[in-house]
Amino acid sequence: GCIELTWNYGSEKEEGKVYNTGNADATGTSDGEKVRGGFGHIGITVPNVYTACERFHSLGVEFHKSPNSGGMKGLAFIKDPDGYLIEVLPQGEMVAEPVDCLGVAADGGEGYKDNSK
């Protein structure tokens, strides 16, 4: 794959965040309104999503979706320091474990939120 990194020259002189993450949020807008479109997210593959997410959690990384939350089990979304989403996917088969790093049960226990409905 290929990732294009850009530098918005001149933005380092402006106050606050002057970009938008493309994640339907208000980052970088002057009117506080949410913006859709734009960058969205990137994805990374790891040998074990649950092990990787335990590490991310121990480092204080913010989760947008833990491996067991939502309708799709075994993948996660974390946020980088600027708020961009990073999808964490397995290198192989998508497998769900009974409880994830945030304590969400795969069978829909406490903390479960099914975004597919």
C-alpha cells in the first residue's frame, strides 16, 4: 500500500487545529459544525487484534471502537494524537475473544453497542 503524507505550509503559524480529520467531527472548523468527507482513516494489520489493543489501552490510546463493541467483532478503531482514526485489523482470520481490553463481552454484555442496527 501507499500512504501520502502532506504538509500544509503556513498552517504552523495559525492557532488551534486547522485541519479536519474527515471523521464527521468539527475539528478545524471555524463554525463548530461537523464535516463529513476528507481523510477518514487508515488501517493497519497486526498478528492479534486483542493483544495489540491491550497494549494500546495500557499506553492510554483513545478507542473509537474496541474489538468487541459494535456489530463486527475482532477489529478496532483507535485515535492518533490528532484525532485521526486508525483501523486495527487481523493479518489473518477475524476471530472474536470473549472479552476485550475495555471489558466489553463479545456476546453483548455491559458496554456493548451494536452500531449495525
